[in-house]
Amino acid sequence: MNAPLPPGPPPRPDWKVPIDAVAAFRDCIDVRTPAEYSHDHVPGAVNWPVLDNDERARVGTIYVQTSAFEARKIGAALVARNVARIIEIHARDRPREWQPLVYCWRGGQRSRALVHVLCEIGWRAAQLDGGYRAYRRHVVATLSALPQQFSFRLLCGLTGSGKSRLLAALAAEGAQVLDLERIAQHRGSLLGNMPDAAQPSQKYFESELLSALSRLDRRRVVYVEGESRKIGDLQLPDALLAQMRASPCVRVETPQSLRVALLKADYAHFLDAGDALSSRLARLAPLYGKKAIERWSDMAARGDHDELVAQLLELHYDPMYLRSIERNFPRHSDAVIAQVDDISSRGLRTLARDIIARTVEPEGVAREPA
């Protein structure tokens, strides 16, 4: 897909496109430092920095301590070398019709330097007007209004009910889903950290959240897990949380034996690492006392995982969840019931089809065939 730039040669290095045109570009280049990029960026953008972390710090120090003119001279030399490297390593094999979108912090000198060289070569590059700052303002503004345009169905249920797996089964059966825990890289509980991934920054979580919402059809129901205000260290936008809390619920009911089995599978990395598990359990000492923590730690050390999980559910997770659901999800009492009797992939997909069949789509939207 070609981006909506003015047609025909010659390329011009002064093309700037507004934030709402970002999706029209197949390739997006973030020329900020790796540190800036890792904190937040346009989803899908690649990082081709024209100044690395140390170089930008050096130029900034000279700007403050010596002069802007001296900083520009040194910065220009560094940018020129890095742009040459970008052309040689990343751009030289791109076709003539390549149309990348380039941005830096505020649509200024760093992105303009790369766009100018790309256009001089003959590619049809463009700058994002306002740069990352304009993009960030767009994310914040859109997340304050967009969630209200969706019709959500909340999957509610006690910890270990299989809500995340059922959400995946709904997606496999053609339903629209918003997987907040996947985006947040956290399962939303005391032991919810993913074993192989850290949580993103709050800003990048919001960027990915907006990207996920933008791909959904607003005319169709979207299934989402009922979450508290925070997932790990990350906070849900107020507008999304309010829309979720006002939405109809699907109550997932699962026998405790199956809940224990699911939790043992999902948290095997903790159950196999006694020290890490004991460290997390110690955070519950103010609620249950040191003797309870010692008892649970002994269970973990002995490998008595069934009893450990059952006690944690009965004494901690279930009471906490029931208090939260009553307080935050007023439509939970009249929820559609989804009874889990089979936690296999086939069993959950069968249940997903039943949920879809019982879901009332927004008025005027025909149900899609399974």
C-alpha cells in the first residue's frame, strides 16, 4: 500500500503528514535514541537512531554548558555519520517507490535530517508533523473517548476459572477479543508476572492498547476479561475502565479442582522456584501473619502444590475477588453463566461457541456465521 503523499517526482523533503495518516504508511521509522524508543513508540515503528543515547547526552550538555552553535556543529557531524550508516545498513535495498514515515521527538531536526537524505536519493519519505509529542497527545485524547464506542462483554470469574484461556477460545471461534493481560504482560495477580517478559512502560501499554482497539470493529461485541484498575504496575485508562464496568457480564464458573489444575499449569514457573514463590508470598504477611506465610512456604518446599493453591484460593483470592466484583461490576448479578466442565482446548472452544450463540449483538448488527 502506498501512502497518501503528493504524486509524482521530484521528491520533496518538506512533506509533513498529520497524526491521523500514520496508519497509511507501511514503514515507520523512529530516529530517537534507543532509550526514548524503548520507553514508548508508535507500534510497528523501527528504531534507526540518528543519535544514540550517549551522543544525544553529549550534544545536550554542550548546548547547555557551551553554546547552541557549538552543539549544532558537533551534532550535525554525528547525525551525518549515523544517517550514512542507516542508508548503508537499512535502506540501500529498498525499492524506488518506498515511502517511509519518519519521526523524532517533535518533528524537528533529527527526523528532518534523515528525510532530507532519503528524498535526495529519490525515495518519497515524509515527516510526522509534531513528531512523537503529537503522537502521544493523540493517544491520550483518543483513549479518553474511543472506549465509549465499543460494546464489551466482560468475562468475570474467580481466580483460576480459565478466563484467559476462554478468551483465546472465543478468538479462535471468530469473536472479537481485547486481551488486556497480554498487552500488559501480566496476569493481574500477586504472582502474575510473566516468566520471560517484563511489563512495558505505562505509555507503551497505552500505545499498544490504542493499536488493539483501532483494529476492532466497533459494530460488533468485544469480549474482555474483567480487570481491576491496575494490571500489575500498569493502570487502565479511566474511560476504558468505566465502559467495562458498565458492560454486561459472562460469569465463568469452574469447579475448584479444575481451577487448581489451571493455576498449577499457568504458574508452574513459580511453583518450580521455591525462593521466588516464598518471596512473593511474604508480601501477604501483613494480611495473614507470619505463621500462615511459613505454612505456605513449607507447602511449596514440600511440593504440596494442590493444597497450597487451594488454601490461597480459599483464604486470599476468592474473598478478595468477590469483594471487588460486587463493588466494581454492578451487572455481575444478572450475568450469563458459562459453566466450565472441560478445560481442554476442544472443551473451551465448545463453550466459546455457546457463549457467542447467547450473546446479543448491538442493535442492527447481524451475527456472523461461525
